[in-house]
Amino acid sequence: MPFREINSKMVEATVVPGQKMFSQRGAMLAYRGDVSFTPNIQGGQGGLMSMIGRRVANEATPLMTVEGNGTVMFGHGGHHIQVIQLTGDTLYVEADRLLAFDGTLQQGTMFMGSQGGVMGMVRGQVTGQGLFTTTLKGHGAVAVMAHGGVIELPIMPGRDIHVDPQAYVAHHGDVRNKLSTALGWRDMVGRGSGEAFQLELSGSGAVFVQASEEKL
């Protein structure tokens, strides 16, 4: 279900009979046609066990099921919106950054420690993003929210990327992440003091970075 970008902070989705989509509650701005919005108890495509896993992980952002025949405009909090197209791969994204996504996508939860070992767990503690992250897998579109706009940076073998953990939005592909420290890094660029942390991503895929260190 494609999204049409109206501007940097609003998207429009076409809803057709027989297909669902999910959105964050309160994200609907306006709609045309015969469209219904109902609370989604299971929190998306993935079944009861996926829902339980997300609730245990504190990754269960309240969602609405959107069905019918028409168009819906989405936006939330004046945040910038980035539309990501998935072609069978998996997107790793914090649940509170999800604005809306295709109902065909399989939603789950991943323990970040499984990607970054102990450092993955440290990342969750340091960034406040938690030890778990939401996954969306399959073919479809996802609209995510960020502060100040988003840039997509490709990740290629032998060309690792270091990202400020607070600026991290999401990533996809065969990517591993780990947290590294850089003493005085913030001091050198005039943005703080003490120890600094960098999220190091390697492999093959892409990472989405926002133009801000502010959390949603």
C-alpha cells in the first residue's frame, strides 16, 4: 500500500477493500471515503505471541487497524516523516517511531543483545531505546517519524558507519551493530562532555539517521 508524501510532515495512503494497514493511534489527520479505524489488540500482523513479546519488551505502541475504501492522511506531533519501501527484507525500528505501515508486513520484536552482544544491551541502556526493537518484514511500505528530517546512508562490507545513537532512527539489511566509546568525542564537536558513544553498523544494508539528537 503506497504512501504519497504530501509534505515533509504528512503522508497520504490509499486504502482498498480487502487490505489492512496499521497506524499509530492519533496519527489520522483526515480521510476521504468509507474508511474505518479500530483499536488493534494484537498490535499488528504477527499473532498473539508476537503481541505478548512486544508487551514484555515494552515495544507495544498502541495501533489502529485501518480498513475500507478511500484515502487517509497521516501525521503526528509535527514530526518529519520518512517512507521506507521493503522488498522482502527486515526493518529494525523503535515502536514509537512507527507512523503507519502495510498490513502485509510481519511484525515482531528482537532483543538487541542478539545483534550486539553485551554492547547491544549497553546501547539500550545508554540511548534509552530499550533492549528490544520492533521488526517489520516482507514487501510493503513503512512510514517512520523523526526530528529534523532523515537521510539514508548505505552500509557496505568494509565501509562501516558510525552513528550517534540518539540520531539513529532505523536500519535494514544484513547489518550488525555494536556500541563503541570515544572519549571526548562530544567535547571535540562542542556538543557535551564526558564519555561519548557511537553506534557502529557493519555489513550490507542501510541506516536511517535523523538531523537531531532529540527523542520522540
